[in-house]
Amino acid sequence: MVVVRGELATRHAVMALSTKARHLAVPNLFIAGALATALVALGLIGTLPLPVGLADHQGRTLIVGLNGPRLLGEHAWTSALGKDIA
């Protein structure tokens, strides 16, 4: 954790955000790993067309890229602090 501008009051929010990040990351990793394993198995036995494999990889990359910024918004900080946005 990095304390910016000496604001120790944000420590609770940072810890809550790290918990939310972990809860986002663990299911994402499990699903991505399961899909990758299945697609590798299909590729090894020769039943996976190349365009399907490429589309799957690019789709997962796009989903991960769009999922991450959810923790950067103002709503993530206010909900981590237990405050509602007015």
C-alpha cells in the first residue's frame, strides 16, 4: 500500500479495494484457465479451428482489459468507504 499525500484515512478504502480486486481476479483466473485448458485440448486433438481460437483469445483479452477499470472509478472508492454517491 502506498500512502499518497499523507492521507492515512484512505487505508481502510485501499484495503477494501484490494479485497474487491481479489474477488474479481480469482473467478476471472479460474474461468480463463478452464477455457484455455479446454481450447488447448481441442487444439491438440485437431478439432479447434484457428479463427475460433484467435477469437477466444482476443475476446478474453478484451474482457480482462475492460474489467480492470471497474476498480478505478469514483463508485469503487465511495462504496469501499461505505459512503453513497449523492
